[in-house]
Amino acid sequence: MAHYLQSRGQSPGFLFVNSLGQPITRSQLMPFLSNTLKYIGQDPKKFNTHSFRIGAATHAAAQGSSPLQIKAMGRWRSDAYLKYIRQPVVQAV
């Protein structure tokens, strides 16, 4: 990720962009996501692009972001964002 961010630069906008600076599409992301999940030993069938929305909403809620902030971040106009927030998994040490 650090290598990607270094090559992407600091310009504002979407995090994941192609070589022309355009946001990548879902169809461009899915093969990369699937290969990455396989590489780390995860089942790609258990994840999809909505996993990022779930992760972002859950992380924002855990960090204390307000409902308005979470809705704005995910471009939600309703309370649908509540369906994306998962309870954090706490593992025993």
C-alpha cells in the first residue's frame, strides 16, 4: 500500500485510481481483490466490494464518528448505513 500511495501521489480525490487518474471500476477491482485474498489465505467468496463500505463504516463508528459524518463519508442519504456497521470482534489473548 505504501508503494501504491507513493506512486499515486498526494492529489485529492479517489484513493484507488488507474494510470490516467480515473477512479477504478468495480470490474477492475474485483480480480485484484480476489487474487489478494487468495494470496493471504482467505476465501474470496466471503468478500466483495461492499466489504470496504462495511469496514469503513464500522471503523468510523468505532473511532467515534458521528452518524452525520458516517453518512457523508459513505454518501448515504438514509439510515441504511446502520446495516453496514458491524460489532468489533474481540479476540482473547
